Amino acid sequence: MLAWRIAAIVVLSISISACSSQPAETGGSHSATSTAYASSGAARPVARDSESQRQYPQALALGGSPVSIQPTHLASAGGDKTYRGSGKLNRLPDSIASSLRLRGLPEQNMGAYVRPVNGGQPLLVAYADTPRNPASTMKLVTTYSALGVLGPDYRWPTEIYTTGSVAGDTLQGDVAIKGYGNPDFREGDFRQLLQTLRARGIRNIAGNFIIDKTYFNVPFQAAIDANTDAAYNAQPEAVLYNERGSCYEMRNKAGQIQRICPIAPRNASDLSANLFGDFWKIWVGEMGGRLNGGMQIRPTPQGAQLVHTHHSAPLRNIIVEINKDSNNVMARQLLLTMGAKQHGAPGTTQKGAAAVGQFLESRGLRFSSLKIENGSGLSRVERISAREMGEMLVDIYNSPFRSDLMNSMGVLGVDGTVKNRLKNLAGRGKFKTGTLRDVRALAGYLTTANGQPYVVAILHNDSSIRASAKATHDDLVEWVYYGTNNRVASAAW
């Protein structure tokens, strides 16, 4: 087993180092089963399965009580406040349509929606009601819903348990790590958990190292472009460690440095070996401990004693990396966490999609086009219309979550995935981009030359789309920005 290979090397090691890599926005081909949320009525309840009904271990009074997560009450707003009417201009501006034609791109494949944040009549509604693949702009749907379902201050717990008794410096039992989907569980966090164990005088573990991943139940999703090793294709997990990105350098008895990446690096089975590798690095290599048993993937044993609970950074901090850097696996962790919170463990994508639907309906947003597969936009089946995206952005601006959500978005011409776009308008907008093969998208907020804020949503799906299409999207942003100072835009103003 790969895990035992890691263990054998690490026991002999003098120096070990780890590194991690970041998911990025990308695209490719993909075929998968989707979960559709059509808000033509109340969100359908999701039945709790036998796994979600099972009692999780009750701990002795060592480090507090095991995590108890209760659903958030989300009452339906009772109606649909989505604006369905026309705009001041109901076709693409001539300059934008001409730019598309010059690139051989039919204008009807680009949906655009521009509306004042105060909810006034839209400036532009063009092909805005066609459901389209949003690519990574779907992360705005997921992160906004997470703010409403989980709350901006939500912190993911990760627990460490022991079984059996302690005799001297030996634990006559197992050590278990139980995860609840922390998107940002890192080496320092893991070390903190192991330090609490060491602080109890334990040096030797007679039993096994158990990894409890039962809080999520998510099937493996094939890489969207067959590049299984790519960071952006990282798979979600209840105990997601270093975003599945660690490698180790180890010095053997002969003094030779050996490098091993226990992850290949993003596939379905290697995460546990990765975490086990770092267990040996920290517990054996740094703390001088021992483990007599091996690694086991199973639920935390009944009656296990809770030693300590580590809590992540708050959600409002986590979504900054999700939206500015377009982190796919973190977004997927959010969807699964919402599903588990609202509909019981284990979290699934179906439960997560239902939770998103409930939240949107609680805001009076009934989106018939919305389809959710994993919540990250790394999908060929996720859908939303430009109007729905724009209407959600208007709602965000007028919600209690405006500041947190907008702070998580890339600042035009300054940072995130829009760092190198529209430098002439630097600081005037906050946007999320979306990029897949055949897909380009841009959604966010723009403060125009006259100081008025607008939402801008552009969803462009075309089999002939190229990177140069972004120039046309930038032209549309400039058209909105200059307003009456722009002769092309003046007719709509």
C-alpha cells in the first residue's frame, strides 16, 4: 500500500517538508449527472437517509461535546421578485455586436444583463433569458447561499478522538480524526490537533490512526478535461487536507533525499495516504511518537473520547480565496457543507443544491434556469441565465451580506482573476470571471463614470469562442462605464 510506503520512509527521515498547490479556473469536456433546481414552487425537501439518522459518537468530557449542527430556518419569501421586464436597450449595442461578428461569433450566443443596483429598469437586456453554462461565475451562487445558510462567522470543526485508556505514555487504543468539510485544513491545523494529544502525555499509540470521512458522501467526479493531476480537478472530502496538494522530501539512512507525492495528486483514493504521510511526519518525525497500528478509513468508534476540536477561519475569510482565486474544491466543500447542515449528514451535492434553492427562495428569487452539479462551475451541465445572475447580484447588493460577498470578489485591474483586465478602469468594479472550453463569463459590479453602481452579467457560450472574446466583454463593460459620455451608449441612457 502507498500509505505503508510513506510510513516506512518517514520513520527513517531526518528532515521532511511539505508543499501545497492551488486550484485554478480552467475547462475541458465533461459529462455527468446534474441536480436541477427549478424555483417554480417551494424547494422540495430532501429525505434524510439512514446514514444521516445514525447517532455519531458521544464523547466523554475531555474536550467538550461532539459537534451538533442544526439547520438554518429559511422561510420562503412567498413570491418571485425577479424582474422579468424589458430593458432600456433590448439588444446588444451595435459596437458589441460588430465586435462579435468580426470574431465569427453569433451575437445570440452571448447573454448580457445590466441593471442599477437600486433595482431600477435594466440598462441592457440582451439574450438574457437563455440558460447558459456560467463556468466559475457559479461560485457567486454558492458563496452567497453559504453566507445565508451557514452564516459569515461559520467555522468548520475538525475533531480528534481517542479510544481506550492511557497507561504511562501509551494509549491503549486508537486515534481518530473526524472532519466536517473544512475547505482549508492545513498542516498547521493538523499539527495543532496532534499537539493536544501529545499534551496529554501520550507518546505511543498502540492502535490505529482512523480517518472519519462520513460527514460527506460524494461520488468521484471525473476530471473535466482528463487532467486528473491538475489542482483545479481536486475532489472534495469531509477531511480535505492541503487541498490534496502535498509532496514530501525525506532523507533515508544513506543520507539520500527521496521525494514522494502520495497524491497522484487529485484522484479519489489518495487523500488518506496524504494525511497519513503527514501524521508520520509530525507525530513520529517531529514529536518523537510511535504508532503500532496502521491507517483505517471508517467512522469514529462509539464511545470514543473527544480530545479537542479545531475550528477553521470564518466563512467570510474562506470565500475570499474561492472567488478571487476561483478555487474549485473549496466551492464544492461549501455546497456539501450546506447540504449536510440543512438536510442532515452525510452531505451530498443533491442536498447542497436543495439548500441553495431554499436560500434563494427565502430571498424571493425563483430561478427556473438554475442547475447545480457541484457548485464550483467546473461542470458541463450547470446552468443559469444572465438575467438570473444579474438579479441575484442586485439582491446581494441589497442584502445583509453585501460587504462580505463583494469583499471576496476580484477588484477590476487590481487583483484576483481580473487583475490584468481593464487597467484603465482599475478599482471601479468587482467581478468574478468564468472560463471553460467554449465558455467565457463575467459577473459583478461596476461603478460608472457618473458614480452610479450597476450589476453586469455576461454569459457567453460558443463552440468557437476564444480568449479574444474577453476583449468584447471588456468593451461592453466600458460601454456601461462611460454611459452618456459614450456616443454608442447614449441611445440607451
